[in-house]
Amino acid sequence: MAKAPFSDYLQEISLQREAWQRKAVLRELYQHWYAQLVAVLAPLKPVIEVGSGCGNFKAYYPECIATDVFKSGPWIDRVVDAQDLPFAEKEAGNIVAFDVLHHLQRPLHFLRQAATALQPGGRLVLCEPAVTPWARLIYSLHHERLDTRWDLFGLDGTPPEPDPGHTFANMAIPEVLFWKERARTLAAVPQLRLLSAHKFGFLLYPLTGGFNYRSVIPHFGFKTCLRLENALLRPLADWLTGLRMLVVLEKV
């Protein structure tokens, strides 16, 4: 049965931090993902993380500037609303967003603002939920909705709905932007070019239980299992098994 939605963003961050501290296998999984993300950064500074949440990426990559809509902990360097980025033109060398885009009611506006903030050759690196047949089954147990028919292009340019608790979510947004309507997305944000987009993950992610469920896989040998899963299932991930996606966009 799917978990009930959180009443507000800060409640979710608090529970995520508790899960992070007690689940070694979850930390191993995310650090594996973080390594992939760091490997595709442009050699430019600063690296700014948008939507830092409970500070896990900041702990892995301390040199990043961690931002979030609330000062959720001492790991937040700067309070920033992802829907209204305050960065100056060409301020950022890289912008990293991990599970942020699918929480934004106007994601194209975010992409345009990020493009303006990046230096030429700088990169926007996104890690988000993917949509595949396997993902639809697994995410049916998740508290966030998954709606590929949501008209994000039609809503572009209109004010977002009030969301004082910052609880909006649609896990299908990245799928619509970078798979279903990729050409339309890139035409809407001409300052950015797509360097790469691929999906990954299969059994190991759900077996950890994520932040909301109990883990059913031991920590011992987990790192080796991750490498094997990535290598063996890469040909199937984009269309059948992938649960996550890594998207790299570069400022032209």
C-alpha cells in the first residue's frame, strides 16, 4: 500500500534524515548515484545544488553550495526557491538538482532560469524518477502522483497554484520533458543543449525500501550488486526496467 502524502516539505525532510542516518544500504545507493552525477560536471565553479533537502549530496560533495527553499538544517548555505532562482547571469559553473524538477509546477521556467545562471559550457545535471513499465509498477507504492498527461507545456507562462507546504509532485514531469516531448523541451529552452540522458536502476533501489519502507537487502556486498545491475541491465533500462534518469544539459 502506498504511503500517505506528507503534510509539508519540512516534515518530509525530517523523516528522510532519520532514514538516512539509520540505513547504511540507502547511503550506499545514493552515494553510487552521486558519483555518477559528479562525474559529468563541467570543470567550472561554483557548483550549486538546488533543493538540497536533508543535505546528503552536500555531505558527499562538500564544495557545492547547498540551497533550498527553507533553512532545513546547518548544511543549507543559502535559502533559494527553485521556482524563482535569484542567481545572477553566468553566476554558476554547474547547477545540480536531485529529485527537484518533478516538484516544480512550472519546470520550463526553472530550466530557463538555470540556463541564464550558467556560465557558457556550464552544466545543469538532473537526477529524477523515470517512467518505464517496471517504474510504473514500483511507483504505484509511492505517495507522489505519476501523470504523463499533465499539461506542463500548456501551463508554461502561467502563475503556479498556491502551495504553501511545498507538497506538489508529479514524478512524470522529467519523462515528459526529456523523453516524451524532448524536441519540444529543447526548443523551449534554446540556451541549453542535451549532452546525455539515460535511465538506470531495477531491483536494488526498491529492495532498499528508499526513505519510506524497510530495507530487505543486506548492506554486505551491495556495492558489487549495484555495479552488476548497471552493467547487465543497461540495454533494457531506457525502455523497460529503469527507475531513475540522469540528464545532463550544457549552456551553449
